[in-house]
Amino acid sequence: MTMEATIKNYKLEDWSRRWVDRETAFHVAGVNHILQNFFDQVRGDTVFVPLCGKTLDMLWLAQQNCTVVGVDGVETPVQEFFAENNLDYSVRQLNDDVKIYKAKNVDITIFICDLFASKPELFGMQFDLIWDRGSFVAINVDERAKYTCLLSNLLAPEGKWFLVTVDYDDKILGEPPRTVSEEDMRQFAPLNFTKVYSDLTKAYNPKVEEMIENAYVIIK
Ligand SMILES: C[S@@+](CC[C@H](N)C(=O)[O-])C[C@H]1O[C@@H](n2cnc3c(N)ncnc32)[C@H](O)[C@@H]1O
């Protein structure tokens, strides 16, 4: 019989602990295949990567000539991103709440701050593409409406929000990634969305037997 865990609301310090304890199986060693396969349909010059961690997708997007802006509330993965990819960078403390890492030879800027405490103006632009893998599924369910509002403000009028979700029994883990059903999509992504991909995927936690990965293109 499967034990059900209580679904715990996460704070930034929980993410910080996970990075310290290396509970980071969500980080994958390569570039996301859904991004690569659908990039021609969603491509844009400017890309926002919310809750970016140290995803290699940012490097790949920069190699496609995109201006890439990421945000993460924990500094460890960002330091690791630049170190592990041998990227020269500068660091600027903007104010008490925001630090900015900027690569010198590729067009990648990462803001260290709590996404929910940030204003869209912080990033200085609206984006043609939002690449959302491991972000919507990472936030607490009671933050979804705020998140959707924040991201739609960051999306350029003709922009595309490319969202990857997972659908599984998340009570087994009681922690992110959180499941996102079609009903959740109707409720929390009240923009126009089209499902472009759905397939079984390998769950990165051995307690989970089956997980479906879905991808949606959302427009304003
Ligand atoms: C599941 S990981 C996904 C990382 C990346 N998108 C990937 O696919 O590998 C979620 C990331 O969001 C960050 N995070 C969680 N809540 C945040 C918040 N409120 N503001 C900024 N970053 C946050 C965590 O530190 C973590 O690196």
C-alpha cells in the first residue's frame, strides 16, 4: 500500500536546504528535449527562465542567439551554473534583495531574488518566450494565481509561455513537483493554451512509478 504524505508548502529556505543537501534530482545533465523539439514553434529573441536553477537550457537558448534572463532565489545553483560551464561573469548587488550575475561572453543574466517579491520592471523588458520547466510545478498551489499574473505581465504581447507540467499522484511525495491537471490549467492559466506534448516520463524520484509530462504553449 502506498503511504500518502502531507503536501508541504515550500519556502525559499526549503529550496536552499535542498541545494545544500543535493536533493536536486530535478536538475538534468543535458538540454531538455521538449525545448529542443519545439523551439522552432516558440522561438523568440528574448527568453525568461523563471526558477532557473542551473539548467543547461539557458546555455542552449543563448547558443540559439537568444537574450536569456533567469531568476532563482538561491545563489548556490547560479554560482554552480557559471563555474560548471566555465563562464566568465560579473556580479552586482542591486539592493538588499537582488543580486545580478551576468555572463561576459554569452547573453545570460541571472537575478538572485525571490520571484514573488520581484516586480516585472526589475527585469527591464518583456519577453518573447517564457521557458517554464520545473517552475510552475515547483511553486505552492496557493501561489499559482499570483505566479500566472506575474508571468503574464512579463510576456510580450505576441509572446509565448512554453510550460512543461507533470501529472501524477503528488501525495506520494508531498513535495514538488506538484501535479498539474487539465482543470488546473483552465483555472490557473486563464490565457489561451494549447497542449502540444504529452508522454510518460521517467520520474526522478524512485517512489513515483509513473509520471506524465505535458507541454503547453500559452499566449495572451
Ligand atoms: C525544481 S527546481 C527547477 C530548476 C530548473 N527550472 C530546472 O528545470 O532544472 C526549482 C528552482 O526554483 C527555485 N525557487 C523556488 N522558489 C523560488 C522563488 N520564490 N523565487 C525564486 N526562485 C525560487 C529553487 O531554488 C530551485 O532552484
